[in-house]
Amino acid sequence: MSGMSAPSIPNLLTLRGSPSGSGGRGRTRGRGGTRSSAAAPSHDAVIQGTDTDAAVSRMSAVDLGYLADPYAGFFVPAPAVGAAVRRLPIINRGTYARTAALDSLIGGFISATEGTERQIVSLGAGTDTRVFRLFEGGGPRKLIYHELDFPAVTDRKYRIVKSTASLAAVIQRPDYGEQTHTWRDEGLANESQYWCHGLDLRNLCKPDTAPPAGLRTDVPTILVSECCLCYLEVAEASKVIEYFTSRIPRLALVLYEPIHPHDPFGKQMVSNLAARHIRMPTLDEYSDTAKQERRLRDAGFDSARSLTIERIWEDWVSGEEKERLDGLEGLDEVEEWNLLAGHYAISWGWRGLDLKGW
């Protein structure tokens, strides 16, 4: 696909921010924080720490006009605000394409289940702002929205919501459970609910772990993993999916993950991640779109699709929208973009649901 050497090409997972405008990454989860050079941090701490990068990348795309998200800035730590928010054009385009694709799939699910109770479950949600965007001004009817992440992450999100008027205007009555690190607002407009669970996903399937409070098994549900399950061991990731497939008959699953670890660019991507003490155990197992589709079918989904971000950009984004985005800052690194976008995929599967247009 390219004559360029992989080390010369930035990638969404390792490109970091700086005041001069370089930086970025794909979407992962957790709280931010500095890392000591004296000792390697735990893998959990590294994964949690990447959420600051995600928030900054989202803020960059919003500031430049790629995305409309009035809530993005509330989750960017103060030292990162300002010039450091600016990401490279290929990072901003990647953030846009991923966000727009996920919004389209989730929006399609919401439209297809209109008139009935339905449920979204976001795994490793971190500082994701989708819940606020969905529920601003009232939002969909009878929608139950769950987020699951480490307790430190959900506690921080609670504090930010409580102390930020614009967020508290959406989630107006958050009720915090001290022992469970779970907080909720069951009285949202239009008979909707929000639940934010402090839970390590690896503990979800353990016999002594209580089911997430408020989780319904009798309503149409969409499960979302935006660069989350890829950080678990293969067996652990499969068990998390099985937890939901074994309980919820009408279920959809959307995954956003990197692929192609074995070509030159992919090998460099893996090497860069390793330098940051980051592992993605599922990357080898589900290394291309065909294997991602097979993964979904093996998990019990009757229908499955998987497309690279490159393909989504070409096929899902209209010519008029491409012109608008190109006018924001231009993109000279077309070859780099194609490589980068070809190494990330969105995969989705469903069963028991009539999801036209999916």
C-alpha cells in the first residue's frame, strides 16, 4: 500500500500532544496521570492513563470544527487546554471518522427500537461524552444508558459532572453509591435512565460479582466497546461478550479496534505500544476484518459486518462533508492517512433485532 517506512508514519494510538501541535491517539479508557521513569507502571494504570489522550484528541476535533460537542472540554485536564489540544490533521480526521461511524450505528439502533424500552451498554466508557450529547434537550424516549469502567474513572466522572453546570443540566440528580462506586440518575426526561458503574470488566463474570444494577435483559440492547476489549486477554474479552450474549436475546455489539499487526506499519504500531507498556492481547487473534466478523458470528450474532476506517471514510462520508472537512485545515499526508485508517476497524453484529440500514 505504501513505499514509506513504517517508523516514519504516526499512528492513532501513540501520537502524543505537544504545544506545537503534534499528538493524538485512538480511543481508550481511564484516568490520566504522569508516569514515573523510575518504575514501569502497571498495565491497568497505563490503560487508564490513556483517557486523557482521548479527551484531548476529541477536544482538538471539536475546536477545529470536525465535531460538534459542547461537553468535550470539561474532561480535558487544565494543563492540556490551549495550544496542546491541537492534533495533526490525520488524527483529527480519524477522530471524526470513528465518532461519526459509531454515532451512525448507535443512532440506527435507537431509531429501529423507537417506541420501546431499549438499552446502551458502553464498556470502558472513560470520559466519553456521548451520553450527554444524546440526552441534551431531553433525548430519546425510554433509553437506559449504562457505562462501565474502573472505579477510579467513574468516581472522577461523577465529580466532574457534579461540579460542572452544563453536565449537571443533563444528569440532574446523580445518586452515588459509596460502596459500589456506581452512580445513577433514573429520572431523566422521556422516561430514560443513566447508570455509571465502577467495575473492572474482568470481574464481571466472577460468581461473587453482582450483576450491574439496573441492567435489563428483556429489552433490545447495544453493547459498545470503543478500544476497550482489545486490552483484555483473549479469553477474558470473550467471557465479557458471553456475559451479555448469554443473558440478552435481542442484542447488538459494536467494536472499534486496531487490526493488521503483522505488516510493516502494524509491527511498528505494536512496537510503539510496547514502548509505552501497552499490550493488546486480542490484536493477534482478530487481526483483520474477516476475523472480526468471524469473532462476532462465533459469539452468536446472526449478522456481522466489519469495515476499516479507511473504507468508512470513503463510503459513509458524503462528498459534501468531505469538502467541508478538507476546508478546515487540509490534509497533505494522504498516504499516511490511508495507512493509518486501514489499520483500524469498526465491527458490528446483531441478533433478534430488525436493524435496517446496518
